[in-house]
Amino acid sequence: MKLNWIGAVALTAVSAASAKQDDLAYSPPFYPSPWADGQGDWAGAYQRAVDIVSQMTLAEKVNLTTGTGWMLDKCVGQTGSVPRLGILSLCLQDSPLGIRFADYNSAFPAGINVAATWDKTLAYLRGQAMGEEFSDKGIDIQLGPAAGPLGAHPDGGRNWEGFSPDPALTGVLFAETVKGIQDAGVIATAKHYIANEQEHFRQRPEAQGYGFNVSDSLSSTVDDKTMHELYLWPFADAVRAGVGAIMCSYNQINNSYGCENSETLNKLLKAELGFQGFVMSDWSAHHSGVGAALAGMDMSMPGDVSFNSATSFWGANLTVGVLNGTIPQWRVDDMAVRIMAAYYKVGRDTKHTPPNFSSWTRDEYGFEHIAVSAGAYERVNQLVDVQRDHADLIRRIGAESTVLLKNEDALPLDRKEKLVAILGEDAGSNAWGANGCDDRGCDNGTLAMAWGSGTANFPYLVTPEQAIQNEVLQGRGNVFAVTDNWNLKKIATAAKQASVSLVFVNADSGEGYISVDGNEGDRKNLTLWKNGDNVVKAAANNCNNTVVIIHSVGPVLIKEWYDHPNVTGILWAGLPGQESGNSIADVLYGRVNPGAKSPFTWGETRESYGSPLVTEANNGNGAPQSDLSQAGVFIDYRHFDKYNETPIYEFGYGLSYTTFKFSDLQVQQLDAPEYIPTTGKTEAAKTFGKVEDASQYLYPEGQQRVQQFIYPWINSTDLKASSGDPLYGWKDEQYIPKSGTDGSAQPRLPASGGAGGHSGLYDDLFQVSVTVENTGDVAGYEVPQLYVSLGGPNEPKVVLRKFERLYLEASQQQVWTTTLTRRDLANWDVAAQNWVITSHTKTIYVGNSSRKLPLQASLPHVQ
Ligand SMILES: *[C@@H]1O[C@H](CO)[C@@H](O)[C@H](O)[C@H]1NC(C)=O
Ligand SMILES: *[C@@H]1O[C@H](CO)[C@@H](O)[C@H](O)[C@H]1NC(C)=O
Ligand SMILES: *[C@@H]1O[C@H](CO)[C@@H](O)[C@H](O)[C@H]1NC(C)=O
Ligand SMILES: *[C@@H]1O[C@H](CO)[C@@H](O)[C@H](O)[C@H]1NC(C)=O
Ligand SMILES: *[C@@H]1O[C@H](CO)[C@@H](O)[C@H](O)[C@H]1NC(C)=O
Ligand SMILES: *[C@@H]1O[C@H](CO)[C@@H](O)[C@H](O)[C@H]1NC(C)=O
Ligand SMILES: *[C@@H]1O[C@H](CO)[C@@H](O)[C@H](O)[C@H]1NC(C)=O
Ligand SMILES: *[C@@H]1O[C@H](CO)[C@@H](O)[C@H](O)[C@H]1NC(C)=O
Ligand SMILES: *[C@@H]1O[C@H](CO)[C@@H](O)[C@H](O)[C@H]1NC(C)=O
Ligand SMILES: *[C@@H]1O[C@H](CO)[C@@H](O)[C@H](O)[C@H]1NC(C)=O
Ligand SMILES: *[C@@H]1O[C@H](CO)[C@@H](O)[C@H](O)[C@H]1NC(C)=O
């Protein structure tokens, strides 16, 4: 384990199995790990953190950096505490869409639905509402939002947890979510950092469970340009928004693990983007003690080497590592300062209470340390209802994220239908209950949330069948509902009699530790599940007014029926959360005029997307290799544009019950300061408090030890014995870079100098305005979208840069004004290691999808 941390060099030493290791991508070293300096609006929080950390002993600092072990406390992760200074253990809890493993909490729409709204305010409000719930349960750190995976592969299992494969759309909504969560007083975690684009092979033990004997987890090869322009982009937005925590991912990047990759952590995140918060490992993504510390990781989760191993790479080992001089004191001080700075920045100190729920049981009473049935037998679940009035927001986001893809006079419905058929299993309830499958690991009944750790328990789930039946009954109509997808005859019979057939179909996916119907996290195909295509066709062949509603984790193939003359309507409702039925009824019955836009492309076939998943061990017994550089920045619509693939529905597309017109594109150049690459040096690293001799860090006399619990103390002053590592001290000189311990002032990177990178990147260079007019006779939403062509032979045809969701009354006109920053117009220049506006002509386009761009203008050259 210890050998992997320096990247490809060490990997070669441990996995001699493949003769081709030397050709593998390599991650260059970048040391030392940048220390926080309280820049920008972190100043106040940083100072308070320095003040408190200065009072801490080494063991107390180590306690903050290390989890207490899997299921040893109530939350999915908990750090040690500092009782002497009144600092409680920090509680970390999943997920990006609500509180996992709890009760009386809300189940919010998934991130992909937020992306479909294209609405910054809704992203913020959802973040804030989630933050309120987390805070009320006594959670300090929410493990979300996600922008990794970004969505390089349309079948990637966890794409739905994040937003969209477009980095600009994701970046804006990711940042708004972070702000919402943190304004509610909870630390947000931007994850999974980085290039974590598929479930297959993401973790070696999991892959072995699926029968692949590989020595290491998947490695994503990402070149520097693709990294900056695609995968890193939304993380820069999160850092700029002040995110307190970032979670490093399971996968390797260029054959160096995400949680010990000095290039991605030290260089990109901390030196270039100026991240001031802390980096925590994904659960069991921590693979080395000294290596991860020097490469920039700040918190080990859940703390143990592997779940319940009773050992830790950190804890006592981190104490030992400082005492034996391998890890400089300033590095551990920096970890503690970063954690405490995030804590103060969001105002956690005013809200911090112990968790009042337990992740591990729904019983009210249980053991304090459930993994080992030890500690107090107490009221672990206080059943605190934290839902407030969030159901209203959930219903609204569900409706406002529903994309109308096709409408041939079918919608909106009125309540005058004589007979409505509701067809498909996806309309009804799960016979096992909405929470009937652990972590939603099944596709029974309507799909309102996908599976894995990115889930929450439903407090209830309004099904489409329930909500639509209520509507029809109010108009005194009749309803036939058939939810058995395998009885096409019954479906046809109901459809034949109905004046409208509402057909519900779905496609699911999730996290790799659960396999559903042979889908090992990632989807094994892009088709509908459970006979969905045949259900649609059975209805459409018998009913000339068939409306299809799709609940899915991403694109599905609809080629077989989307242009069937009897399919008069198609809607994509994504994963809407607990109010699913009410949300879709609001749209079907016209109370909400659909204004959502598809956050991804609908291709004819899987092949039309390119960028295949790696599903076979393609590197012998070595780490499977996923070459994300091959697609480069050309994912989703950029790929379709480049290869002249015609999508069925393009990125950014979505209809309304009204129509809109765009006119009068105006561009004005603004005065902006010159962009001067950053030079100079940082300050030298500081230490806070002092390290005593080893005898001061022995287990205190009489200290009770809970089995498996991870403590910061050491067994004896014999450091080697206290570590217990059979490889203790072995080849340290060879594998530990000398610069890793260097605390002297370091050169600043040219693209650094602000939160999210050089502040000049965020200077406005142009103002753009356009008139949007509602040309129909009902009020509705439109999303003007501004795309840029950066020019040059190897650039995408267009890339999204700006958007806004507007509400316009019938016949209303509105001028939408936005600005373009230097970053919006620049490319990453690998040689200069900076953003550069190339001399190629920049053209801007405005319209309402990536392919409907009626207005255009070219920009004068700027630098
Ligand atoms: C990965 O390797 C490529 C060269 O193949 C290089 O451009 C890039 O900077 C490296 N990235 C990381 C994170 O190591
Ligand atoms: C570390 O945290 C544990 C668990 O909260 C606590 O029992 C212990 O006293 C802490 N150690 C120190 C040095 O504060
Ligand atoms: C958790 O619930 C308990 C019991 O209702 C309550 O006293 C405590 O304040 C709650 N914590 C928070 C943060 O609301
Ligand atoms: C897995 O691969 C390793 C290294 O190649 C080998 O030693 C081991 O026997 C293999 N295990 C199984 C179960 O095939
Ligand atoms: C220290 O880390 C090593 C792995 O590098 C592990 O084998 C050992 O058990 C750890 N020691 C403690 C006390 O957790
Ligand atoms: C629910 O899902 C599980 C797992 O896919 C499946 O085995 C089971 O048959 C389903 N149960 C019902 C009632 O649909
Ligand atoms: C695709 O996968 C789904 C879910 O496992 C399955 O129901 C469907 O039959 C598969 N489609 C094809 C064409 O194999
Ligand atoms: C459309 O529906 C009608 C019943 O309303 C049916 O007779 C006709 O065959 C259907 N058309 C097609 C192409 O299936
Ligand atoms: C659909 O079929 C109904 C009879 O079921 C008929 O009254 C109606 O005109 C048909 N509509 C169209 C557009 O063909
Ligand atoms: C430290 O002491 C405890 C209690 O005796 C023991 O269980 C543990 O294995 C020891 N750790 C090491 C690394 O020897
Ligand atoms: C110092 O301690 C760390 C953590 O136990 C260990 O990995 C490393 O090999 C040790 N180095 C030396 C030189 O003793």
C-alpha cells in the first residue's frame, strides 16, 4: 500500500504483472503541499482557526484529521474530538440529495434535475433547504454536491448525482448548491475529485468482487488541457464559491491514486485554485500514510485502513510520522487549520450539536459504538422531524425540471378526459415500499431516485398514478391503470379505450457496490428497463394520443418509437424525489408551464456518444486504464457536433406551452485590467503550537479503548512498535520526495492568485444583451443560452458559457444581459501553464439549445 503513493514509479515496483507499465500515463510530482494562508474571504475564519489550532497538542490535531472508524459513531464518518477545547467530533453524512440513513428527512430531486432547471435560484434554494435539514440533525459536513462524475460516459452509473456533462452548466449550479448548503451553516463537500467517471474498477476490492483480479483501481488518463477545460472547471467554481471541503476520489489519475496525487491535490487544487478548505478521502480511498499527507490530503475517512480493521494510515501513524520527522509539523498544523477554518467559515461554531440520529439503525435505542456493540445503550435516534416546508420546493423543482421533448397538441391536459389510461410499472408504487430496497438498489415501481450512497430515505413517495388519478377524478373522468410491464395485452386493452394514455418508463443506475439486473453501477446499455420499449409500443399501437414520461438517470434510446405518429407527447422527468407524482401532474395539467432544457444529448445509439466505458481489465492484472484524453473535451454535444452525429434531441433543448423569439443581439466591450501572470513567492510555512517528545502522546493512563476505535495516541515511545507497520521506515528515502518536507517560501503559479484561480480570469471583458419575447398566449419560462466558438482547428464547434432562466408573461419582452469573462474566452495553454485567449476569432451565439442559435456576433480580439 505504502508504495503506491508517489505514482507511476512506485506502481511499477508493485505491479510487475504487466510488462507494459512503462508506457502508462504518469503523474508528475508537485511538492511541498501548499499551506493555507487565509486569502480572500477566508481571512477571518483562517485567523480563528490559527488561534484555536495554536492551542492544540499534536494528538488533538491528529484527532481532527482522522475518522474514528466505520460504524464506530453515529454518522457515516466522524472525526475525533478535542474535549479539552470544547470541540465535538465532526459528523460527516451522505448525500448530495438529502440525508442518507435517517428518518423524518426530505428526499430532494437529484442533481441532474437541478441541471435540467437551468435555474440558479432553485439550485441555491435546494442547497439551503438540504443544509437546514443536515444542520437540524446535528451534521457538520454534507457529502455533496457532486461534479465528478461530470458525465464523460452517458452510461456512467453516478452521473445523476452531479449535474450535466457540460462544465459551465455544472459549475454554476454546483457553486450555487455549495453556497446554499453553507449559508445554512453546514460545510459542503465538492466531490469526487477528480476524473471519477465510471463505476467499473473504481475500487480494487469491488472489482475483485465482480471477478476481476486487478492489482489496483482504475486509472483515468487526463491531459492537462482537458483537465483544465473540462473536469477541473466546475471545481474551480466551487472553490470560488468558498466550498469548505473537497473529497478526493477512488480512482487513480495518471496511475496515481486520487487521495495521494500531488499534481491534482497540491498543484491544481491548492496551489493553482487557491483552495483554503480541507481535502477528505472518499471512504477507503486512502492508501498511504506519509504519501497522502505530503500529497495534500487533510482528513482520512472513515479513518480505518479498511472498514473495521482497527488500524489507520493516520491516527497513531500520523502522530508517529510527525515524531519521526517524515511529516513536518507544519503539514499537520495546516490540515487542522484547514478543517477548523472551514468550520468557522460556515458559522458551524454557532450551530454545532451532537448528531440526534444514527445512520446504522432505525430503532430508537442502540449502542453508542454499534460496530462493536459497546458504549452506552442510549436513545440513538431522536426521530427529529427536519422537513420544514421543503415539500413545496421539492414539488416545484420536480415540475420545473421536467423537459418537454415532444408535444403534438397533446398537452396540457384539461380535466375533461373521459378515460385516462395510466400505463407502466414506473407509474406505480414499489410493492416493497418506497424504501424497500437498501440504498434504493432496485427498480421496483416508479423511479424517483437512483441507487447507492447518493440517496436518502423517502419520507413518502407520491406516485404518478396517485397524483394523476386525483386529477382525473376531480373532472369526474375514469382511470384504468396497468402497471405490469410484462402483460402487453392488458396494456393494449386499456390504451384502446382511453382518450389519452400516459405511459411511464424508466432506466436506473447507481453506485458500483450494488448490482441491479446485471448493471454493476454503470448501465450496461442505454435502453429502457423492464420491457419499456414494448410497453410504449403496445400503447401507441392502440391509442392515437399516447404521452410518454421517462424517469431516468440520463439519456435513453428512444429511436424505436419517438416518431411514432400516435406518440403525441414525450417528457423527461429525471429523478424528481418524493413529490414525483405531484410534480408531473403540475406539468401535465398545465399548472406549471415546462421550461426545463435537456442537460444532456439524446443520441440515436450508444455509439453516437463515443467515449466508451472500460468494462474489461485492459491492462492485465494491473490497473485498468481509462483514456479520457482520447475524447478530450469532446463529450456529449461537443462530440456530436465534431462528428456530425445528429441527435434526436440536442443538449439545451426543451419545449414550452408557449413560444419565444430572440432578437437584437448587442455586444459591448468593457474595460478590463490587463492579465498579468502571477509571480513571486508564498510565505514560508508556519507552525502553530509545538510538538513535545513521544512520551507526551502515549495513551493517557486509564484511557478506555473501544475496540476498533481509531485514536491519535501511541502505545509506546518505540515509534516503530507503535506504528506496527511491517514496512516501517523501509525505503523512505527512495519514495519520499525531499521537497515534500520543505516549508520554505514557494514560487506562485502563473494561473494562481485568487479563489478558483487568478482573479483576472473572472474579469468581465464583454457585455452581451439580447431581447427575448414570449410570442405565445400563456406565460412561461425560457432559457436564453450563450455559446462561444473559441476558434482554432481543435476546438469544439461551440461551448456553453452563459444562461439564465427567465419567466415571461404572454407577449412580454425582456432584455437579458450577461457578461463574458476572460475565462469564458480562454483556452488552457499547456506550455504557458496559464489561460490564454488565442488569436482565433471568437464568435458568440445565442438561442435556446446547442443547435438552435439564431443570433451570432464575432468579438473583437482581446487579450
Ligand atoms: C497526466 O499526464 C498528462 C500527459 O499524458 C499530463 O498532460 C497531465 O498533466 C497529467 N496529469 C496529472 C494529474 O498527472
Ligand atoms: C480524540 O477523540 C476521541 C473521540 O471523540 C476522544 O475520546 C479523545 O479524548 C480525543 N483525544 C484527544 C487527544 O483529544
Ligand atoms: C437534535 O434533536 C434534539 C432532540 O430533539 C435537540 O435537542 C437538538 O437541538 C437537535 N439538534 C439540532 C441541531 O437541532
Ligand atoms: C490475482 O493476481 C495475483 C497477482 O497476479 C495472483 O498472485 C493471485 O493468485 C490472483 N488471484 C486469483 C484469485 O486469481
Ligand atoms: C500504520 O499504518 C500501517 C499501514 O501503512 C498499518 O499496517 C498499521 O497497522 C498502522 N498502525 C496503526 C497503529 O494503525
Ligand atoms: C424488487 O426488486 C428486487 C431486486 O431487483 C427484485 O428481486 C424483486 O422481485 C422486486 N420486488 C417486487 C415486488 O417487484
Ligand atoms: C438493458 O438493460 C436493462 C436493465 O438491465 C434491461 O432491462 C434491458 O433488457 C437491456 N436491454 C437490452 C437491449 O439488452
Ligand atoms: C394509432 O392509434 C389508432 C387507434 O387510435 C390505431 O388504429 C392506429 O393503428 C395507430 N397507428 C399506428 C401507426 O400504430
Ligand atoms: C383519435 O382517435 C379517436 C377515437 O378513438 C378519434 O375520435 C380522434 O379523432 C383521433 N384523433 C386523431 C388525431 O386521429
Ligand atoms: C497497541 O496496544 C493495543 C492494546 O494493547 C493493541 O491492541 C494494539 O495492537 C497495539 N498496537 C500496535 C501497533 O501494536
Ligand atoms: C515514520 O512513520 C511513518 C508512519 O508510521 C512511517 O510510515 C515511516 O516509514 C516512518 N519513517 C521513518 C524514517 O521512521
